[in-house]
Amino acid sequence: LALVERPRDLDGVSIVVSAGGTREPIDPVRYLGNRSSGRQGVAIARAAADRGARVTLVAAHLDADVRPDPRVEVIAAGTAEELGRAMDATAPDADVIVMAAAVADYSVAAVAQDKLRKQDSPGGLTLELVENRDIVAGLVAGRRVGQTVVAFAAETVADDDELRERARAKAARKGVDLLAANAVGWTQGFESADNALTIVGRDGEVVATASGSKDDTAHALLDAIVAVRAVSAD
Ligand code: CTP
Ligand code: CA
């Protein structure tokens, strides 16, 4: 086991990280979910604690083997709306916000109070979905001086060029300080200990690429965060 000495360059910094996948209820026993394990966000929270930060983890659904570090304060959030409320409550005190959670874009318009029965929808069922609010856009709009907001994007792309282009466009659209993009697919990106990130800045320039364990990519993202904060403090 190699012990890597990590810099204590986040001493006194408060960071809020969201992680995992939200679940949007359909009825009391069913939900719409996604394949996010929470592994990358939990690794970022742990890495930030290693570097001296005070860390809050806003945790949507995490896989059972993904356990937050005991130094991290955990706030559980089931749905996108709950996650949004937890971010709104914690963001004002945060120096850094990292939205690593996979937030549902839509929720079910009318959640059934009783379990749906097949006999009530013979032959097929149409669910009406309504768009959820964009949490990170709200955080950017409410950003105070000195606060750093970071988004993630998991994209199905043909190659690295397309991933960079998507990341560039999304960073600009969201107005975030940094956006970390990774490629995903049927057999890529999930249930894995490893990851590969392309990190772009405000103007869409690639500031770093990193691959390796999710701990390694977490530290690479924190390096990029420390670097943008040093520039904006000049
Ligand atoms: N996000 C958010 N609120 C939402 C949806 C997404 O805050 N309702 C955040 C995610 O946590 C992530 C970033 O926005 O940090 C980008 O998410 P992504 O799904 O890639 O972007 P969208 O704007 O939802 O665009 P699309 O899914 O159409 O690609
Ligand atoms: Ca989305």
C-alpha cells in the first residue's frame, strides 16, 4: 500500500459535494432512477477531507458498497427536489460546491398514493413527467464572491473530441467555474472503481484531464479547484 502525501491546501475551506442518483417516485414502491453509484462524489468528499476541508455530502442514492468517510457530514436526499432543498440550505456557507450527483431531469407529474395496478392500465401505461428545476443553475445565479461552483456531465460520445465539445458547451450554458465531464455508455463509466475526467474552465478551455482510480480523479479535480480559486483571489 503506497501512502501518498496529500497537500493540506483546503484547510479552513468549506465544501459541499452532492453525490449519487436521485430517485423520483412513481408510486409507494416504484421509482425512476439512474445508474450513478455515488462513488466519484464520495471520493471527492473524502479527498477534500484529506486535504483539510470541512465537508458536507448531500447524498442521493448510493450503492451499498459506497460508504462516506466518517469525517464527512451526510445529508440524505431522495428526490431531485429534496436534493435541491439540501443544496439551497448548505450552499450559503460553502466556499466550494461540487454537483457530482446525477439529478433526474424530470419527475412524475402525479405520484400515485397507492401502488399502480396493471388492471387499471391494460396493454400499456403512459407516465406524464414534468421538468425539474436546474439546481446548479440556481446555485450559479446565487453565487457569492469567492464561491466556486463545479458541475459534472456524464455524456455518451463517439470520441474525446466530442466529449470536449459537449463539456465546453455545457460549462458555458451552466456558467460554472469548472465542469468535469466523463464518457459513459452501456458498458462504460458505472459500477467501476476507475474513471477518466476532462475538466474544462469557464471559457471552455480544458484545464486538466485525469484518469485512474476515482480517488485519483477526485484529487485531480481538487487540484483544478485550488488553481481556479488561486487565480480568482489574485
Ligand atoms: N444538475 C442540476 N439540476 C438538475 C439537473 C442537473 O443541478 N435538475 C446538475 C448536475 O448535478 C450536473 C450538471 O447539472 O452537475 C450537469 O448535469 P447534466 O445532466 O449533464 O446537464 P443537463 O443540464 O441536465 O443537460 P442534459 O441532461 O440534457 O445533457
Ligand atoms: Ca440531465
